[in-house]
Amino acid sequence: MTTLKPLLARNRSWALQKCQHDPDYFGKWVDGQRPHSLWIGCSDSRVPAEVLTGSQPGELFVHRNIANMLDPADDNVMSVLQYALHYLEVERVVLCGHYGCGGVQAALSLPTLPLAHESSALARRIGQLRHTLHYEIAQIADGCGVAASPGASARASTDAERSRHALDALVEANVRAQFARLLESEPVQTVLASGRPLSLHGCVYDLASGHLTTLVEHLSPQEHAP
């Protein structure tokens, strides 16, 4: 039977190592947090924000959901965005997707999946994502495809490679679509109108290399200055 004991043991080992290296490691986080960035990413277990950015506790304020979606009607993600911008006053927002995203794959394949016949929260979520990407999905269905960035899949020569290339391109299209919603959102527009420095970054994570790549960004005037 699976228990929590292995995770608890690893937690104690991690805490001990941190205290041995810095006796005040945990004490400095007790009185509050001052993260520099909000990270909006995918729930995929292979894409942990703090690990892949080498961040420490207190550096990132994190929200993760299936396919890193930014839905203005979703109180969960919007409340996180509002809190991060208006109360924590983070300096940047990173919206990050990843190649091989199961949510994007499900949106692409939805008509052939049992999920298409459900009325579940997951089915609604994937259906919404498919609607967001309907133009790009139609291109793929027509055999035109959408172009992925040079850092995505290499030139496709087999059916498997072509499928992977199409999914990579769809992942990037999703990052751009969700980034556009982020930029247009009320909390972001309020901060930008105030003149407070805020940069937005739409990134994609490559599972095969461990590298993050920026696809689109909106920089504050201060960052544009020489």
C-alpha cells in the first residue's frame, strides 16, 4: 500500500540539509513573502516552476492549471493574478507552456476521445481550449499546419515526427493565445496604466533539453530604456 512516508522522509531530509547550510533558512520566510514574479504554468508534473528556474522559496508566486490557461471568467486564476499584481506587486508575470502538453494534445484530439461525450469539468476545460485554438487546429486538419519556432521539433519526415511537430506548433500557439488574454486582462491593464514597472513573458519549456525559450513578451518602458 502506498503511504505518505517516503514523501515525509524526503521532506525531513530536505529541511535538515537547508538548516545545516543556513540555520535561518526557514526563519526568514515566516513574516511574509516578497516574490519577484508570478508564474502561470501547466499542472504537468514534469514542469515544476521552482525546480526548472532554480528558484528558492519566496521568489515565485505560482499558479498552475491544465494547459496554462488564462480564462477571464475563471476566478481561480484571476484572483491569483489580482493578488500577485495588486498586493504582492510582482515585477513580472511569466506564462509558460511546454512541448508535449497533454492538455493541448487532448484539445487537438477531442472529437475522437470519450471525453468529448462527458459533461465533466475536464471536458469543459478541454473544449474551451479547443475553441481557443480552433483556427490552428483547422489548419492542422487541412494539412497546412502552423509553423513552430526553430527551437521546436526538427524537420518532420515521418508521420510521428509530423504529429509531434504539429503538437509543438499548437503548444506555441496556445502560449501566444493565453498571453494575449493575460495582456488584455483588467489587473494587468490597471498596473500598466499606473506606470508601475511590469513585464510579461510568454515562454515554452522543452522537456527534452530542460530549456525555457521566450516566444512573446511585453516589456515595461524601464526595461526598454538603454
